[in-house]
Amino acid sequence: MEGPEVDALSFRLSALAGRQWVDRIDVPAHRWQANVLLKHCSGKRINQIYSQGRWLLWNFSHGVSWAIYPLKRWHWSAQWTDAGKPPAQGWMENISPLSTAVGRRPLLRITLENGGCLILSGRPLLVVLSTEKLYRHPSLAGLGPKLSDEFLTDEIWEKRLRLLTGDKTISQAIMDESVVAGISNQTKCEMLFAGAIHPAARMGSIESRQMREILSAARRRGELLYRASLEGHSARELPRLVYDRAGEPCRRCATSIVAERCGRDGLWSWFCPHCQKLPQQPMLFGVEPVAAAMPEPEPFSGTALK
Ligand SMILES: [Zn+2]
């Protein structure tokens, strides 16, 4: 699940449930430790549903918020309590009620005053906290902007990347949620290919022009993904030039794509070893070799020793 997908999901959920009053909330027994807190949101209005990075955020009228994160796969579906009404556009068919265990196990069912019903299943992380303290939660406090945020200009993007301390690789910098939140490994691989950057390249070796190229590639992909998600499609259906194509020919030079864990971000990186060459990196343990910093020796002018 990537940022733009959660963004699209929040848009769809808002269309169905935004500004609606909650009639009731059903939670299967023993599923959520916080189920009392969840149930307290019935009888309240949903003020807003939006996203930040991969977090889906719900604000309720009584000053309580939900922060839901797709730790493992999650699934949202919508149905009308009136079975005769067709499913809302872009949503799955009506799913089984909470009591029958077919396929996915529902975790939460939210019944709305307009007769709509939203069901969450899968294995997300759900945190209930006061709206006032929402952005003090450690996972949310340090989140960077979204790719789609307008204030994220080329200059700000480059500045945020370069502000990272230490001698980071470009892969580590891209995957750092404090720079920009919600970029997936798949997007990372595709954007590095677009900028012809090796996943293990150090930040210091990357030119401003490449920084701009990878941001614009990430944005194009983010927009495609957002639009696809609105129609219920997933990231897997998007075109891939390198991601998950190990052994297949590069579309630019026909060299075989390789997969390595070289970006030091704890993830696999798929890339073309010909188009994305590792620049000369004389840095050793983050320190310039002493010789490079020494002045050129004076030409020897004394009497040669024998
Ligand atoms: Zn290539």
C-alpha cells in the first residue's frame, strides 16, 4: 500500500461517510483491545477522513481520532444496509456480515445514518487517540509531506533530501518517511531508474537535475496510482520498468535487470546495472580519504640524496 493509494481510499471513504453521523459500530469480540474506545464513536459525526503518508486518519466530532495503518494487507468495503440498493461505485460487492467467517475476517463495521455501512478487514494497526494529540503520536509526528502536496517544490524536495545527516544512500533517503511520506519500494526503484541513479549512490554524488527527475517520475507514478486506486485497481497493475523484473531485459539498453540489497535501506532494489551505474565513490566510512584533502606536494628542488 502506497501513499497515493491511501489518499484515494480516504477520498472514497469521505464521499460515502464524510460529515455523516455514526449509528453504530460493531467490533467482533476479542479483536481490538481498544474496542470500548471504538464503540464510543457511535452517535458521533465523522468530521473528516484524510491521509498522511500511509496513515488513514478519521476525525470525529467529539475530539477523538482514529489513525489506521496498513501494517499487513487491509480491505475496506462498503455496502448499504438495504440489501436492494446497489453497491456504491468503485466498491466491491456487498460482503458477508460480521457473523459469518468467509474469507476475510471483518474487524470493524461502521453503520451510518444514511444507511451506508463500511467494513474494515485484514490486519491493519489502529490507534484511537484525541485529535488534539494526533500529531504528537511518534509515528505521525515526524512524517514528511505527501508527493501530491503542492508546496513540495523541486527546491524543497532537494533541500529535504540533503538535510538528512550522515552519508546516506539515495535509497535510504527516499524511503525515509520524514523526507516524503508514503513512497513504496516499488516507486523507489522506478524513480531511480528514471533518474539513472544506482540504488547505492551516496547523496553527495547526486546532481540537482537528477533530484528533479526522480521527483517528477515519482509524482507521475503517484498520480497514475491515485487515479487507478479511485477505480479500485492496485499498484501491481501499473507499468513497471525495473521493479520485480530481475533477469528481464532493460527497456532502454536490454541489459538484464538485477535485484540486490545494496541500497542499505533493508529492501531489495531492482535496477539496470548499465543505465544506473554506481558513481566513483572515494568516500571510505563517510570520511574523505586524507590524500584528497592534502595540498599538492611542492616539486622537490633540493639536492637529490644518493
Ligand atoms: Zn538499461
